[in-house]
Amino acid sequence: MPALGSQRRLLGSLNCTPPATLPLTLAPNRTGPQCLEVSIPDGLFLSLGLVSLVENVLVVAAIAKNRNLHSPMYYFICCLAMSDLLVSVSNVLETAVMLLLEAGVLATRAAAVQQLDNVIDVLICSSMVSSLCFLGAIAVDRYISIFYALRYHSVVTLPRAWRIIAAIWVASILNSVLFITYYNHTVVLLCLVGFFIAMLALMAVLYVHMLARACQHARGIARLQKRQRPIHQGFGLKGAATLTILLGVFFLCWGPFFLHLSLIVLCPQHPTCGCIFKNFNLFLALIICNAIVDPLIYAFRSQELRKTLQEV
């Protein structure tokens, strides 16, 4: 992925710059305050990618194996796992090639490295965009299943789900090619940041509305059974905690990366923004962490899927 203000990781590796020895270093800045730079060791980067790889492969294998999971909801979860899988594989591949270049094991021309870097960048970017899209698709699917339960199977049909999935993949690839080609244009960066904000707002509105409906349903049950108010309060607190974790993880893992893009537009030459740009690899690591957490939130909570995983 282009650092968008700093060197690309593959091209930067041709300079054979030695990595920082400390996980946290203060990088002096003569034109501003000292910068807190978080160095991500390559071993940690590879480890996170491999953990995400294993988790998401298990999710895809379980959904492919169990016919009971062949429904639109699980197909969206499967595509999210595939997107997260590509995020991990592309970043691990980029790190591995970078290490081989630095060690001198892989000798190639700068032009070939440029082409390889472009291919990996498109792969990383398309997997990120598709991952965000499928997170939104899962939220919409759950919203329809709650508020339009009687019409759900007529609204969310398999052919319609397949068309949505195909459209997301095609749009993600095309947008990624445009982004990598014109990544130094302000409009492209603003569109990408706007896409993240729109997806965050969509998920927040849908999940908050679903939580409100669940609390209303719990109140109705409590009235019928003449239960006490603390039971409803406990349900509301549990639902709020779940919603906070879901949206909090999404914002924590994706927010820094899109903050990076925003600052490139707002203050590309400011010393403080320059300090944030130095932590680009940390932002990529957080996205890989999101690929690790997604199966725990969306897939492994399903009893049917866990049962299939045990069989696998």
C-alpha cells in the first residue's frame, strides 16, 4: 500500500535502511516537537498475518462444508473472511518480498519491483475496500432480518445476494486500480475517506436502531411476564456493550489509516502530521488486527459454524 507521504515499503526496501531496534522510538524533528514513532517488527507483522490467515481460512472452509450455512447471511460472512484473508496475504507477501530484497536473496530491477509493488498495492487496497463493503452488507442484512422478518427471504434471495457480492468485488477492484494510479490526487483521497465515514455512519445507525428495537422487544416480554425492571436494564447494558465493542473495534482498527489519508490532504507539510505519517506501518498492523477480530465477532459466535469447525 502506498505510504502516501512516505516511501512505498517495497521500493523503500531497495535502500536497505536498517530497521529501528526499539519498538517505541522518539524521532527528533528539527522543525517541530519530537515524534513518537511505533516500529512494527517484521516478525510481528508476519505473525499477525498468519494468525488472520488461519482464522479466515477456517471460516471459509466451515461455510463451504456445511450446507446449512449456505444462506445469504453466511455468504456475506464468508466474503468478509475472504477479504480479510486477502488483506493478510497481501501484507504478508509484501513484507516477505521486502525482507528478501533487503537480504539480497531476491535480486531484481527497480522497474520489476515497481510493477510488483503496484500489483500488491491493488490487492491490498481492493481487499480493504471489499472488507468495508461486506461489513456494511452484513449490517444491512441483519437490519432487514429484524425489521422485515416476514419478508426477509423474499427480499434477500440467493440470486440477489450473489449479484451484490459480485458488484462489491468488481467495484472494489476498479476503485483500487484508480486509487493506486491516482493516489497523489486530493479528490481520490477525499473519496476514500468519505467512503469510510459513510460506512461508519451506516453501521452506527443500523446497529443502534437494532439495539433500540431489541430493548423495546425486551420491555414487551418483561411486561407480559411481569418481571422487574433490572432485568431489562441488564439486557440493555449487555446490548450497549456489544454495540460498543462492535463499532469500537471497527473505528479503532480502521480509523488511524483513514486519519492518515485525511492529514495528507489537510496538512501534508506540518511537522505534527509528519509524526503521524511515520506510523503508517502501525496503521496497517491495526487493519490486520481487525482481520483477526472479525471472525470472532461475526463468525465464531454462530453455534452451527463452531460445530462445523470442530468437525473440520
